[in-house]
Amino acid sequence: MRLNKIILSFVSALVILFSTSVASFAKVVGDKIILGAAISLTGKYSSNGVHTQNGYNMAVDRINSMGGVKVGGKTYKFDIIYYDDESNPKRAAQLAERLISQDGVEFMLGPYSSGLTKAIAPVTEKYGVPMVEANGASRSLFTKGYKYLFAVLAPANLYLDVAIETAVELNGGKPVTIAQAFEQDAFSQDVRLGILDAAERTGSKIIIDDKLPKELNDMAATLVKVKQMKPDVLVVSGHTKGALTAIRQIAEMKVDVPMLAMTHCDAAKLSKQHGKNSQYALCASQWHKSLTYKDDFFKDGMTYAADFEKEFGYDPPYQSAESSAALLVFKDAFERANSFDQKKVRDALAATNMQTFYGNIKFAPGGQNVDKPMVLFQVMCDASGKCENKVVAPLKWASAKLIHPIPKWSER
Amino acid sequence: MDFLVFQYPMITLQACLDGILLGVLFALIAYGMALQWGVMNIINIAQGDLVILGGYIAYFMYLYGIHPAWGVIVAPVIMYFVGIAIYKLVINKVVDRDLFISILATFGISILFMQLMNFAFGADVVLANSGYGTTMLFDNNVVLPNSKIFSAFISIVFAICLVIYMKKSKLGRAIRATAQNARAAKILGVDTEKVYAATFGINAALCGVAGALISITFTIHPYMGLPYTIRSFMIVIVAGLGNLPGVAMSGMGLGVFEEFADYILGTEFRIGSVFLLLVLILVYRRFKLSRKREYLK
């Protein structure tokens, strides 16, 4: 009798252990493929965190409603477990650990920003969990030899070197003088490295090289120098606050510079917040809705933008578009791997070569997407003061002609 | 190191003027801090967050089509009541305790405000456009945005009004009496509880004015408050409590110092140089104090 009791409790203990482990250690539950993501829903990155989440959700709904993912003759649907990383790298790393070891997630989507991706990548790498990320562009992510990290976006050092090359081209192939001001964060410093490379390649000279603090809200000192030294190109990168501060102070101080190139113009809603003062600014972007890339799920950029606006009530920034593209990449990889084995999916991801509405996607050994050039758009305003972003480079996608040099303030 | 600022006299002049205009604004925030520090012995870590909240008031007026300059009237009124509310809820429980408790309490308020503002207004960086244009001096070599001139002017107006109020009004006298000796003031019939609440309210109102001005001249963001707290702390440390001309001078001095540090060391060391200066001043004060003690022995 006593023995029976012991056996019974042993068996029931085993059953409980087994059933809980099945529930929590399965990447695929029923017909669902469960992906994990730590996203900044609060804290300083929360706006872009929400853009990222909306992009992910939009793609999940679209893929699920259009037949899901077919693996081994069976159809699966995507589902995502989200946690809020509070815009904090330490928290993001903890959550990645939790997603993998407690929730049993075997495939991850990236967080928002290079800094947070940097915090998560070592964790996913340690557990051999493939991560497709859409919002970490820092070059240092792709030089660490990570095997399970794949980024659908172009690396940060390519953001603005097109601008330098365009300036040199417009200068008749002769070198130009460059003034630059970059925030001290991983992303902006990578953009700076890209400019240094481009300057060296074209023989151009950097005459002002300022670093901006994280608490940036005044760059008058840099602009006074620009006024005195009159460079051909002014490059600024400091997330949204950099873009907003630069435009406000350039307009207030009437700084005349033939070319002004920046990052984060659309995230900063430049044309809305500054109206005509933002006119002629050149902005680096991963994506623009007018690009003519195509896929079966979202058709093209214009359709994506219209659908996105219908669902979320605003025009999609590129952060949303690239996040949606990450899901398309995962679907494609699962189907080609025809398996949920992490190693096989990782290999399938590495062999990705596809076109999405967001752009072509093909990963270099470091994990960065090498098949999608950056685009430059210019803020252009009509007489009524309504401003729009028009793609001006590369020429293949251009929907308007670059206005160069920027008219002087006295002539505007 | 870059000594461009000394090579061109126009840049030197520009840096000085920028610094002074900025410093006046800092001084206004610092004056509020000095006031409540002197009266209540509370170091308010949430000072910068009150400033940012004031900025959001002006920003929302701008968003609804009202010129943000009206924010300098509306923001202090709203912020006065916010200040009173904070006092009634939290500060009155820590006002008689030691300084450390008040620092912890206001640090908590600061975190709460940051998160609430982030929740309510979003994490986007925003600004209010005044459309004030620019003043060009010396053949366009020195540029002063009118919004900065406006900020400095309004700050001075508010500071003067406050000084007169403190000197002439009944409440002002009560505040000064409480600052000198709270117990004596209480014995002589001053309602110190009311004085404390009003002081905190006035401080919040000053922060409101400064915030409205900052939204016109710079940018605002829920997490941008701390640098303003640090600067005002620094100014008060240099000037001492209850020394208004000192606060104004040390505010402008700090503004000019920051501008020059920006030119010479680079913008990345701007806030860093403020911290460094703070440490140096604290060390110097300690050194002076210890020498005095030795002399007394």
C-alpha cells in the first residue's frame, strides 16, 4: 500500500513535470510558432518601440490571414510574446534570458535601437536562438562574429555617405569640405565613421568634427563655427532631438550651408514640427513608401503605407516597415528550412535572398543586410507651406530632383 | 582643444552673449531652488521635472493654436497649484526631517514625474515655435535668436517682480521671516505651514515660467529635467542661499562658462564641465572651511 502510494506520487510528479515542461518548453504550440520580443513600450524609446511593435503586429496579422507558414506539410500561425524592456539595456538582456529559458522561445525578434540590440545579442547567441532584428543598425553589431543575428536594415555607417558622394558629384567630382556634429551614442558614432570613410574615399576634408552630448538641446556653438568656416556640407546625427535642435537653430541663426544632411527626420516629424524651416534638409532613411520594391503580402510601399494608416491611424515611419519585413524574413526561412530546428532555421536565414516591400534582403556573414541601399529624401515645401519628403537619391528611386545648393536665408 | 573662440573676437562676443542669455534663464530656475532650500531646507531633485512640465503646458497651448509666449502667464498659474499639491501630498511630511530624507522624497517625485509625463505626452522630443525671428549684429557676425532675448527678458521681469513681492507683501515678509528662523516666526504668529506651501508653489510657478521659455528656445522631452536640476543646484551652491544678485551673477557666469567649455573642449564636455566645476567648488568651499576652523583653533 505504502509502495503504491510512493509509485503513484512519483508518477504524478513525473506527469506534472512533463506537462509543465511541454507547456513552457515548446517553440511551437499546436499550430502556433511563438516568437519572443523585448520592446521599449515605456521609457525614452517608447515612441519608436510602439512603431516597432505595430510593424511586427501588422505583419503577423497579414501572414496569418494569408495562409500562415507552411512547414512539413502543416500550416502554422505566428504569435509573439512581448515584454516591455523600459528602454533599458540591462532589462532587455534579462527579458531575453527570460523569454528563452522560462518561456521556451526559440526564435526572437529584435528590440528597438542599436544599444538594446547590443544588450540582447550576446544572450541569443549563447543559447543559439536565431534573432531577426529590424532596428539595430550599429556597425559594431556585425563585427562581433555573431552567428544567430540577422538585421534586415542597412548598417549605420551607410546612412549618410551617399550624401557626401552626392555632394562631391555635384561639385564636379572635386572634394568638398565637411562639418559634422554627432551625438555620442553607438548609432551616431557609426554614422560618423561612415562619413570619415566617405571623406577619405573622395579626398574631402572634415573641418569641423563636433560631438554632441546625450542631453543635447543646444548646438549654437557648432553652428557659429559653421557660419565662420563655411563648409560645403553640414552633417548632423543625434536622433530626433538632434534633428529638431539643428533645424530650429539653423533657421534662427540663419546659417547658410549648401547641403544639410541628417538622420531621424521622419521620426522627428521635422516637416510637421518645423514646417518651412525644415525645407531642403536631406535625410537618410532605411525606407520610403514611394520605393517600388514588391512582395506578395504587402504588395508595395504605397499599399503598405495605406494599410498601416488604416490600422494604426498614422503614416508608417521606416521603423515600422522594417519591423514588418523581419516577419517576412522569418516566414521565408521557416519554409525553406522546412523544420523548426534552430540550426536549420539559422542556416536558412543565412541563405536568405528575397525581395520584400521594404527592399531586397540578403545577409552578409556578419548578419547585416547588404542588398538594400539607403535612400536620401529631401524635405520640399509648396507655396502654401505644406511640406513633403521626396526621395532624391539614389537616382533609380528618385521621385524629385535634388535642390542644390540650398538657397540662402536672405533669398528665401 | 580648440581655441577658435579666442581667435575671432566675434565668436568670443557671440559665446558671451549666448552664455548670458542662457544664464539668466538658469538663474530663474536656481532662484526658485534657493528660495525653497532657504525656507524649507529642502533640496528639490524634481526641480528640472517641474521645468519640463511647465514646458509641456506651453507646448500644448501651441498645439491648440495659442501662441506659446502666453505660456509664461498660464504655466506658472497651473504650476503654482501643482506645487501646492506636491507640498500637501509629500513635502509637508518630510519638511522637518533631515536633508537626506527630502532628497530621497524629491528624487522619487522626479522619477514619478518623468514616467507620468512619458506616459501622458509620449517620448517624442517636442518644441513650440514662437516665430520670433533673429537679431543680427555687427554685419551679421553675431546672431541672437529673438526667442533667447525674449526668454532672458521675461526671466528678468519675473525675478524683479518676485524681489519686490518678497520685500513688500505680507506673505513675502512671512517667507523671509520663516527662512531666518522658523520657530521664532511661528511664535510671532506666522503660519509656517502656509508659508511652506506658498514657497513650494512659488518655486513650481518659477519652474513653470522657465519651462515655457525653454519650450520656445530649446526642446523638451520627459527625461530632460535632470540637467536643469544640476545647473540650479550648482548656481545655488556658488551663490549661497538668499542672495539674489549672487544667484543672477552665478547663473550668468555658469552660462558663459558652459558656452566657452563648449567651444574649447567640445559640446560633448558641456554638461561634464558643469559637473567638474561643481566638484571643484565643493572642494574649494570645504578647503576654505577647514582653514577657517584651523584659524579658530
